[in-house]
Amino acid sequence: MAGERDLDELLSGLDPVRNPGRYVYCTLPGRVPAGLRPVVTVAEPEGVTFVVAQEEADALGLPYGYVAAWLTLRVHSALEAVGLTAAVAAALAERGISCNVVAGFHHDHLFVPVDEADRAVEALDSLAASRS
């Protein structure tokens, strides 16, 4: 099934949901430790960055500084879609909410400060309602 490309359709169908838990960004110079279940992994020249449940990082004594809520936009966005990330980032920026975006094959995922999660969902719901 192909993802949606039309920006108005994408925005009106955002349907954000907060995934349970608290998530943290960690980085190590080598690989992700065995047994760890990251929800995102990015290989960079400086090391591997991974987003993992806070309790997993704590159990392994991994350092982190940013504690986030994980939001999923349930609209099925095409990887070629233009403007979705910009519109979402702008809606959150208007409210002073930082956002780290990760695109999956089916959905976009946002990591926002855990204490701003409810406000972020409200902002995204408002954005969707303005396009309906």
C-alpha cells in the first residue's frame, strides 16, 4: 500500500498517538549493546546513536541527557511526501516545543520533551483540525 503524498490529506489525517514510556537518546562509539532494544538506531561517523526506553538505559548505566515522549503520526505518509515534517515542526515550534523526527516506512515518529508531550499532541490535533 502506497503512502499518502498530498500535504492537506496528510495534515488532516495526522492522528497522533503517544506511545507508552519515556525514551532517551544515547550514543556509543561502537555498536548497540547486546540485548538492548532501541526503537531508532542511526550510525554516524562519531558513533551509533540510539533511542531506547529510559529504563533500559538506566539498567545498563548508559548516559543520556534528553528524556522524550515518543509520538507516532498514524497517517501513512509516503517517504516522498513534501512538507509534512516542516508543517509539524512549525506547529510545535510556535508553542516552543522541540521535536526530533524519524521517518519509518509507514509513519513518522516524533520525540518531544516528555513534559511537553500533552501540549505537543494538542498542537498536532489543532493542526489536523485546521486542515479538515
